[in-house]
Amino acid sequence: MLNTLTSALATDGLMWIAFGTFLAGVVRGFSGFGTAMIYLPIAGQFLSPIEALITLTILDSTGPIPALPRSAREADWPDLRRLSLAMIICLPFGLLILLSVPEEVFRYAVSLISLGLLCALIFGLRYQGRLSRNKVLGVGAFSGILGGSAGLPGPAVILFYMASTHPPHVIRATIMLFLFSFDVALMVILSVQGLLTLQAVAIGVVLIVPMICGVVIGTWLFRPSYEKVYRTAAYVIIGVSAVRGLPIWG
């Protein structure tokens, strides 16, 4: 175990990855979103796609744990079951896509999807129609494919499920539990397929420290009266990370 930790600390570009993790934590602390969109474009420059997904999953799954009991009380469980079932069925297909393409395709996908979601957030684009049961299943399926192939299960949920007629706290709780279920499902599938390496897990554990530091600082910096300023800062950081993550820079 000590050798694995030592090897993780010697990972090429670890300082840049830790810096990206810290930035993602700061943005998450004052805006509540953006972790994957900031972390993956940076981590993808130094880690393999599978390692990037494993480390992100470790970071994403540890943060929401204290809020899970409340979310479990507030979530819409019929919708959560539909979202999760469709996601679990489609997640392996997303992973199959990931394992079938060159690594630079993963970097392009992560950066371009992040930029696309960023544009949608900036211009306030949302699905405006009614969400039937089948459409909720579709959102879960699309999230599973995007999550497995690019590590980004969130965009489909943000752009479509936010149109649900549920109260905001119910939508928030349902999405939080859904994304946590994605993290668990991804780790189980990677483990079954023999893709969950101790090296990647060790890197993820090391990165928990800068993530927590970032979240604490971001939360401390946040002032409700300056919400637009923080949102703008989050958009800028996400945009720079996504553009810098494109393989055209080497």
C-alpha cells in the first residue's frame, strides 16, 4: 500500500491535477456545480481516461455523503428509480465507447461537452416541455452514456430534468442521489471489469485534500449578495479549463 501511495505521489503532472482539483473545489464551494467540467479537462492531460474517471468518482462521491440522509427524505423516488435504472443499463455502453476510441477523443469530448453546457447555462437554455415517465427514462439513459464515455452524467440532468414540475428542493435532492448512484454504479462496473486500479484509487484519495480545501475556501468566500459575480467567475474558470484541455495544445 505504501508503494502504491508513493507511486501515486510521483504521478506525472500531479501538481497541475491537484491545482485543477483545488479550483474545482473552490467553484463548487461558491456555486455548487462545475466539478467535472473543471477537473476532467485538466486531469485528462496527464491521466488516462479511466484514471480520470476513477479519481473524479472518488472526489464526487465523498462530498455529498453528509447531505444524503436529507436528500433521501426529499427526493422523488419514482423518478429516481427511473433515472437510475436507465443510467445503469446504459452506463456500460458509454464505457465501451470510451475504451474503443483514442485518448485524445476523450479529451475533445470532455472539453466540447463542457463548453456546450457552459453556453447553455450562460444563455439560460433549458428543456421547456413536459417530462413524461419515458422522457425521464431517456434522461437517465443519456446520462449513463455521457457519464461512461466522458465522465459527465450531469449535463443531461441539468438541461432536462430541471424542467420537472417538482419543487426545487425535490429536484435538487433527486439529482444529488442520482449522481451519487452513478458514482457507485461506475465504481462497481469498473471493479467487475478489472479496470479499478489501486494506483488510480490512491491518486483519488490524495486529491481529496485539495478538493476539501477548495470547497472550504469557496464556501467561506461566498456572499449571497454577490451571487452573479461568483457565477461569472465559475463560468470563466470552466471555460478556461475546457479550452485548455483541448488536445490542440499538446
